[in-house]
Amino acid sequence: MVERKETAADIVVNVGEEQIAVEQLSFSKEIEIDQIYGTSNVIPSGYGITQMSYSGNMSIKGNTKELNDKFFDSNGVPRLLDSISVTHLDGGSTSFDSVLLINEGYEVNSGETVESSYDWIAMSKDEDTNPQN
């Protein structure tokens, strides 16, 4: 495990038993809602949540080839990763579970470590369950 302290949080990607330190993480949650209209109603009488999705991007310092070997199989297909875990400064934590990396890129600067960036999607946050509506 990589030991370091962030100003706001410690962030790691869990790949099986291994943890990889994340330098930067962005996150967005999107909710798709359908409005329900009764017969002859112009104003909606209700709503239905049809979809929730979690996604973002992250940057990791390290050898891009080694990182890609952990995140993708030999054909370039994403491996299902256990989670992205964020331990906040106050001791609380957030976990994005069953993560897939969907895009990859990297930035190289002379004399510095390569920083790889990945777009990701997660199947749930903090082990969400389907609401029973």
C-alpha cells in the first residue's frame, strides 16, 4: 500500500488485494427522472427515477504500461476493479464500487514522473442498493 497524506483526502483504487494511490479524482452523479402526467394533465402529477450513474476521471502518477496492465486485459478490455476509496480528512470515507475505466491517456514532462489519466464509471456508491419503488 502506498503511504501518503493529501490535503483533503487519501484516495486509492483497489485492484484485488493491491491499492494504487490516486493523485486527483473528480466525480459526478447523474440522475435521470421521468415526469408522470395523469390523463389530460398539463402539469406532472408525479415522477419516476429511471437511472442513476456515477462517473469521473482520475490521475495517477506512475509507469503507464504497468498501470494499464493492472486496469486492462491483454486485449485492452477494462478489468472490473473492486473500488475507488476516498478517506476524507475528517476520517469518513466514500467508496465507488465495481469500477470500470473507460478511457486512458497520459502526460509526460521532461524529468518528471508520468501522470496517467483515466475516465471511470462505477456501478454504485457506498454499496447502494436498488430502491424499492
